[in-house]
Amino acid sequence: MKLAILGATGSIGQSAARLAEAFPDKLQITALTCARNVEKLAADIMRFRPEAAAVRGPDERKKLAALLKAAGLKPTPHILCGEKGQIAAATETGADVVLSAIAGGAGLPPTMAAAKRGLKVALANKESLVMAGDLVMAAAARAGAAIIPVDSEHSAIFQAFGGNLAGRNVRRLILTASGGPFRGLKAPALETVSRAAALAHPRWAMGPKVTCDSATMMNKGLELIEAHHLFSIDYDRLEVLVHPQSVVHSIVEYVDGSQLAQLGPADMRLPLAYAFSHPERWPLLPDRPGRGLKGYRPLELAGAKGRLTFEKPDRATFRALALAENAGRVGGTAPAILSGANEEAVDLFLAGVIGFADITRLVEKTLEAIPSAPLKNVGEAVAAANEAKRLAKGLSLELLR
């Protein structure tokens, strides 16, 4: 199976690379991409020898070429750059599977291109469906592309559905959330939390943007929108429960009251492997020498001392969840505006420009300032997100006065 990894230097991309090392007979990497982290990308190129690589722009391309030349790599991959480079890496390198793991709205154009090409897309970039879910899913259906979710919550539902994106007789879907590092805190306490505290996730090792989204619970709001599009289910039948142990990854409730849950270790290599291998399953557990993944452990329920707890999210404190759900219900360009504003707000927080609680305030102000419009194409979604980024950056100055 030939694999293109978009966003290779992030946590999801690195997990996929570890899978490729563990299963060299099953995965051959044909393309690797990143934005700016060319040093890590160069190291991965040396390991996997893809035929193509893509980076953010000409400066990064020049730097990558110099690193590979200094390392004496021959032959060197075709080095691409920009949005067109990401699209080409996904669609023109002979990949059978495209892992869409670019952070933020930049992942939408190559995801759409892969869907239009009829490729299997292992989807870890939730913004693709948040910003333009109807368009992406329709394009995939027309081209016969398989969209396989990688987010642990959506993978859990996909598995409970028996490896399908549609389930029959479903009453509701319940997405679980860890609650992030600030579970139990009230709104006043969030005014003074630090960057380091926001990035200290209690269960998952993720990139800074996703980790910060988890801390605000925006991540779960984005996942509600993603689930709506992936599984063609209305928002009235989507729920969130906080489950601090991160053992149950999501639950499907059927009309007869039965609930099917997928349980597993908090390790992203599991949903990644299932997205790649579906409809099969690869032997991830090290049940004998030379088999399975390093550092991968089976789920031991007794290790949790028999306690799996669930609670409703504190929507009054973590208002990002409601903002996202409302944007999803409004539809049109509203989710793209939400996504762009949140992306900019998180960047500003991580840069130390605004406080943690200002992230949600900034997203809310941006949504109030920009009216939603009908969405006809991906370009309009990208434009709406970019407009939201510009406005959010300007509004951030008001928060500092």
C-alpha cells in the first residue's frame, strides 16, 4: 500500500511513520509533507526515501534541498511547495492512501483534491469537514473515494458501525471527551492559566493546536461538526460526555436502547492502523517476539480499578463547545468562520499575545461580526476562514485595551 503523509512532522504524521516502520511489508511512503519543520522532514526523507516532498514555500524548499544535499542523499525526492505542492504530493505520487494530517484549514484543499481523485483518505484533519463537509463528502461520493476517520472518536463510531460511514437504526451518537487539563475549573480560573498548563494534556500526546483546542473544548465542538458530515446525522442526535479515563472513545446508541462502545488504549496508532488496513486489522499487540508495535500496550480494564466515569460537559465554562455546535447548525460559511477565528485565536494565545480565556471570546466576537453565507465551493470556505483570521487578529487588539 502506497501512502502519502500530509503533515508528516506533526504528532499524527509521526505516529503514521512509526506504523510504516513496523509494517514495511504493508506500507510504502511515497510522499511526505510539512509546513516549516524541514529538519524533521529531512530526517524522515532519509528514513523512508519518498519520491516527493512538499513544504510551505520557496525558502523552506531551498533549506530542505540544502539539508538533503549535505546528507548526501541520492536520488533526492522531487521537492514541491505551497498549496499546489501539497495537492500534488497527495494526488500525483501514486499513493493509494492519503493521510490528511495537516493542522488547520490548510488541510482542506489537498483533502478535497484527494477525494475528487477517488483516493482512500485517512482523515485526521477535522477542519476539512468543519469548513466544507457537505462539499467534501459529496465529492468523495461522486468519485468513489473512501473517507476513513482517524480521530479516535470518529474511528470508534466507524468501528461500531462495522466499518461503514452510515449506521441503521441509530438513536444518537455520543462522543467522549477527556475534559482536557482544566476539567473541573470554573470560568474565573481560566483567566490566568498559562500556555504550559494548556499544553499539558492529561491523556493524549498531540500537537499544540489540537492540545489547546482540547483545553478549550473547541476540539469537541469541531468533532461534532465532523461527525454530522461523516455519518449524516443531525445535531439533535449528537451528544458529548466527558470521560476522563479516555478508555471509551465513543458510543453508538440504537433505537432499541443498545449501546455499542469502542474501547482501546489512548494511542493514535490504533485508529491510524485501522484507517490504513480497513476492512482488515493489523496485529498491533506484541503477543510474540518480533510482532506488534513498540511501546503499545493492550487495554487492561482492571488497571483502571474498574472505574469508568462519565459526566456532562460544563458548557457554561467551556463555551467553545456551544459556539461550534451553533455554527454547525447555522451551516453555510459559519463553520469556516469558526475554524478560521479559532485557528488565529489559538496562534495568538500560543504566541503570548492574548490570554487563554480570550480564545473563546475572540471566536465569539468574530462569529458575531461576520454573517454566514451560502457555501458553493471550497474557495469560498477558505476565503471565509481567511477573513475570520484577519478580523480575529484585529479584534484581539480590542481585548488588550
